[in-house]
Amino acid sequence: MLWKRLKNTLIVSRIDSLKYDDFDFFLKRDDLLGCINGNKARKLAFFEKNKHLFKKGQKFISYGSSQSNALVALAIFCYENNFELIFVCEKINSFLKKNPHGNYLLALEYGAKIVENNDFLNKKAKALNLINNEDIFIEEGIATKEAEFGYEQLALELDGQLNENVDIFLPSGTGTSAAFLAKHSKFRVYTCACVGDEDYLKKQILSLNENYDFSNLTILNPPKKYHFAKPYIELFELYKDLKQKCNIEFDLIYDMVGFKTLIENKKMFSNKILYIHQGGLDGNISMLKRYEYKFQANK
């Protein structure tokens, strides 16, 4: 009955059983959810469900990186529903302006209005200054309280799909996904910080929910400090190896740090791991260009 109800009401992705070298794990294929996929599909589930409440031309205002997965997800959501997206970035480099690619190009093609911050302390301050009475403000990375709705759905979905004890792992930027999933899941949730360190991640979660209970969420440390979105040869080698051996492409920024952390700590788990694919593979276009440039520079 639960699974029948889930199929009728929720966005559902399949679960694959995979093996990487000597590591067996389940993979939740949120990368296959559609144009808006991965954690962005879960974070936008509330707005998707309630889109009928917004008028045509509704303005959404957000901010972040010019190659952000959130930028593309919001752009697609607004385009498909006749809404308007204004997205604030810091100064965009001249090369990207002259040679649009990756998420930046996709967002432009979906009609996003991308604004550079040239006059405020930071991009968030600029975005807040643009808001009028009826505009909807979305925090960077779609780290909003409304995102909880999608992760409550995901917890129900996993409850209906899994019939054995597992531990869940997903890497974190703001921690929104891991925090809300851990809050509603009967399975133990593990994550790692891909931006900053454990203390930074906890602060991000507490800024979203000041009374958050961490009892079902464990934050693991990556094997080394990885600066966010910086190319590392070992992460690129892992990306290629996973793609070859599992026949699946993963995100180069979050998933690679996630897998490095997971493999480093695999002996601590008594249950099989379910890894949630973060989606957002369009972001790999720009990262692969950065890796290509780095390899050429090293030569």
C-alpha cells in the first residue's frame, strides 16, 4: 500500500546495486529524475507542488556562482512555469562572457537574468536589494526551509523501496539535503563537508534550523582538505575510474569528495551503504574545462 501511494504522489528514482573494486553499495539514481534532478529536484519539490499559487511572471530572486547547479535548476523551473529568475553572481570573468558554457550558458538559454554584483558588499546583499513585495527570495544553493518538504518525501520513498538495513550517504554543500533527510529518515544518514569543514557545515545547518537535532546525522571528514571546486588530479582519476567500472558519471565537485570520504571510511559501516547521486552533471562541462587547462599547464 505504501509503495502504491508513493508511485502516485512522489517523484521516485530507482535504486541500483553496484560494485566498485571491493566496495558493494546501493545507488539512488536521483540523477535520472529529469531536467531538474539530484538534490535540486528534492529542494524544489515544495515549489513544484505549489506552483499554481504563483501568478504568471512571478519573480524569483537568488544568488550564487555563475556555474551553480542551483542556477540551472531555478532557471528551468521558472522557464517551464512562466516565472522570472533574477540570479546575482559576483563579477563574471571576461572569458566566460565571451565563451558561455556549462551551467551559465544553460541558464541563459532558459531565460535567466544573471546580474553581476558591482556595488554591494557581497552577492547576497545585492540580491536582497532587488526584492520587491511579492518576489520570492531563494537562498544560495536553494538552502531554504521549504526544501524540507522534498526530503520528507524522499524519506518516505526510501522507506517504501528498501527492505533491509542500510546507512545513507550523501555529500554536503550547505547541509540542507543531509539535515532534512536525517530528520525524517529511519535510516542513519552520513555526510561530509565539501565546502569548509565540519564546524562550517554545522553552522550552515543551524542557520537553517537553529534547534536542529544532529542525533541521526554523522559528519565524516574527507581524507584531506579539498578547496571547493578546485581541480585535484586524484579526484579526476576517481571520476574516470568510477565512470569506467560502474558505467555511471558522477559530479566532479561534490560526488568525488563524497566518494573519497566514503571509501576512506568504509570499514566503519556495519550496514550496506546507499549513496544518493547528487545529479547536476551539466556542471561537469565547466569543471572538465578546468581540468583540461590544469593538465595542459602542468605539462
